[in-house]
Amino acid sequence: MEVRYKNEYVRDLDTIKEMLAWSNFKSPIRIATLVLIAVGIIQSVTSYLHFHDNTFLVSLVIWIIFIFLLIFLYKKRVKLYAARDKEVSGGKEEEITVSLYDDKMAIEASSGGSVEVAYSSLKKIYTTKNLIIALSGARLMYILKKDSFTVGSADECVAFLKSKIKR
């Protein structure tokens, strides 16, 4: 089988931050959640200004605490993910190789782990500033770095992956 696209990168702290920032704040479900939080904050402020009832101030404080909790959990997940990578790979950053073939995607890590992913399990393809994120039906994220293709290009790979997803 011939490799159509190959992506080799080191999963460093910046990659982990961008990947988790997308999943915590920019994925469609998280955007909907953040919109609902914003509506709750606006409702609390306008209700307080209109009714001058301290109950609305309490709800505003709860919404603000919730936002800080989301940010705290994001930062904690980044540290945990980076620590796991280093633990698994003997204190080094994880080196990842993603090879895309006509019928599957193969992912290998420097720690020795490998997985093959059938394109039929992929449901959506998203892009960020530096990453291509292939999301499976089980909400697993498969990451490729846009600037790390050794075979093919990022734009071609995105088009290829989108063509493999059954609508």
C-alpha cells in the first residue's frame, strides 16, 4: 500500500494547548455552551439592573465562577496531557507519525503505541491555525500538524479526509 499523505511531528506543549483549546472552547458543542453562558450572564446583569434584586448578582457570580472553572480545567488538562506524554515516552515529548492510505489512517507514537483508524469511523474534519483535527464518532481526536507533512500537503490532506467521510 502506498502512503498518500504522511505527517511527522512532535506533540509539544504548544500542540497540546492548541488541541485542547479547540476541544474545550472551539468545538461546536463547546461554542453552544459558551453562548448559553453568555446569555446567562447578560440575563443576570439586565435583571439586576432592572429589578435591583441581589439574587441576580448571585447568579452572575455563579456564571463567572463557572467560566473560571472552565479555564482552570483547561489548564489542568494541558499539564496532565503533557505529563502523560512524557511519562509514556521516558521524559521526552512524544513523536507522532500519521500515515494516510487509501483505506485507512495509521498512527504511530515514539513510545511504541500504534493504531489503525478506518475512515468510516471519522465523522468530522476541523482545522485550527496549526492543526488538522479528525474527529471520530466516539469523539476521539486524531491530530495532524499542518506544517509537518513529509508526503503531500495540509490542504490536499483535508480535502482527502473530507472525501472519505460518509455524509
